[in-house]
Amino acid sequence: MAIETLTFGCRLNAYEGEVMKAEAEKAGLDNAIIINTCAVTQESVRQARQAVRKARRDNPEAKIIVTGCAAQTEARSFGDMAEVDLVIGNADKLKADSYKPMVFGLTLNDKVQVNDIMSVRETAAHLIEGMDSRTRAFVQVQNGCDHRCTFCIIPFGRGPSRSVPMGLVVDQIKKLVANGVKEVVLTGVDITSYGPDLPGAPSLGQLVQAILRHVPDLPRLRISSIDSIEADPALYEAVTDLRLMPHLHLSLQSGDDLILKRMKRRHLRDDALAIIAKLRGLRPDMVFGADIIAGFPTETDDMFENSRRFISEAGLTYIHAFPYSPRPGTPAARMPQVNRAVAKQRANVLRQEGDRQVQALSQTRIGAVEQVLVERSGIGRTQQFLPVNMAGIEHGSLVSVRITGASADCLVGDVLPLAA
């Protein structure tokens, strides 16, 4: 075998998985499996350990490399696994030198190559050409986080916030568009904190405007998850540009004020509702998703109900709901815990509420003409990120589709002929 990557967690991890594979190949590594871990929940760490054991069973001769956020925060525990040949920290996982064959065969103490992530001050620009079969590409513009939400271990896995210079981001996107990419997604750990560490302290909104201005041939630009309270004036201006897709995913976490305070979030319920209303006023077709934690410590039934009601009040359509999972070393892990089964049940209720909202949105699109980007799977995505069944249409195509119906999980429609 050559090099295989297994990625857990966020979109940024998926992007970095492609970078790691390219860097490992550049280093001359072969017959290796790189497992890029996530540390958001204990379950994600458990899944990573399970993947390590399975990888060794299925590939007894392969080199097993573990990296990512869980490898950074729990380096020794992964290093103690007999199945693991090498543990690489987040600071070094995107460097070819970390994968040179000579690093293998180390002693147990040396096989853990994890440095102090809090000392890292720069994020290098990495270009992955044609990711997602030249349909959609993810471009990392920021890494790390300076905030200290009480439930989150990620700042200790990713380090301080640091930004990729605007010129490098624009150059990356120009190269991607020249290679046929139709849609670019800006991604990072906390991308609304983009810029203060760069000369002139540009904002995320200024970056978005620069991309739209300097890459006129880019058909579609998306922004991944944002912390809405950090949205800057230039970002509000940018949402009126029709090449910026009308879909934003919010780092909401809860719809209850007391829980938000105990999470040490920087917004309250009404702040989030006001920001959503402001964005919709600027862009009426804007749709929103959100991350919501169910069963955060001390969450009562009434507090949970506030989160559930927020979904319909705000018209949220894409809900990433998950039960709270205590992370050792975080303040929330020392708070009074909600029963795990209750947290799981609440998360399921939130997902069902989100599904109803998506189905309601889908019904409103019947009869509309949508611009659909066709993906490799035969499924396309509208500007609002709704899936459309596009079997038989070449992936990478950007086509006009009249929506004729909606199934439980997908829109259906007819491709319109090109204008003469």
C-alpha cells in the first residue's frame, strides 16, 4: 500500500489530511496509515483509538502514525499504544520532515514527537489542488483559538490564533480556480478571529472582500463555521455579494443565557437572534446552521427547551447537535453533570427539530430555479447547501435546475438547457 489517511472531526482536519498525505509522499514515506484525530469529545478520542487498533489488525506491516488534536492533548496515551509507530503534534504534522523514513524505529520515548503548541505563532499556507475532484476546495485561512470556553479542549490542541496572510490566501484561490475549482470554502478553527496577528490587522470581512475583488472568476465562495458575535462590518458588507453563498454555520452552542454564561461564551440569546435578523435583512435568502451542545452541566429541562425553541425562532436549518462530553482539564468537567442518557436524548430532539426545518426549507424551493454545483457523488448542492439529486450529470458542473419536488433527504429537479 502507499499512504492512507483516516480523518476524524472538522472540515479543517479533512483539509489537513490532504496536506499531510502530500507532505508524507514528498518525504518518501510509503506503506503507512496516518490517523488524524479529533479531541472535541471523549467519543471522538475513543473512535481514534479504535481506528488505530483496526488499522494495525488489517495492516500488520504498515507504519501507523497518529496526529491531530487528540494526539496533541493526549500524546503519551497514544504513544503507549503498541500499535502506534509515531505520534506527531499539530505543530509539525504538515511538514514533510516529520514523515521522513529515518524517524521510524525510534525508542518508546522518542516516538512521541509533540512540541508545545502554545508557542506556535505562525500558520503556513498549504495548497491542495483539486480537492473534492475539482468541485469544491477548502482553504485554510486561520488556525488556533485564543478563547477559553469552559467545555473546550481545542485551544490546547491547536494553540493560539494565527492567520494566513491575505495575499497568500488570494494566490491559493487563484490557482484553484485556474485548475477548475468552482467553489472555495474558507476554513479554520475560529475564522472570525482572523487577522489581528497580521500587519495592518485585517478582518475576516476584509479578507472575503479581497477574494471576491481579486478572484473575479471564482463562481462561489463559502465561509465555514463562524462565531457570530465577532462578525465585523466588512463581513456584513460582503454578504450582499451574490458570489458569497447564502449559508452560514454559527458557533451557537446553546440557546439559554445562563448556560451561555457558564460556557463562557461571548454572546447571549438575543445577541444571536439580532445578528441573524441583521444578516437576513441584508441577504433575505440567507440560511443558517448551528452547533448546539445538549446536556451541558447544570442544564435543566427549561434551559434545554430554550435551545430547542431557538431553532424555530431563528429558522435554523442545519443543526450539528451533540451530547456534552466532559474533557479532562476543562472547567466544565468539574461542574455538576447531566445524566449521559438525558444528554443523548436531548441531542436527538435537537437533530429532529433541525431536520424539520430543513424539510420546511426544501418545500419552499419547489418551483424555484437553483444554481447547483454537481459533486462527485452524483449529488449537487444549491447555494443554500441543500442537496439535489443530480445523477448522470458530470461532476464539477455548475448548472441551472428547476426544482420539481423534495424527498425526505434531497431535492429533485430538471436541468435547464443552456441559454442560446
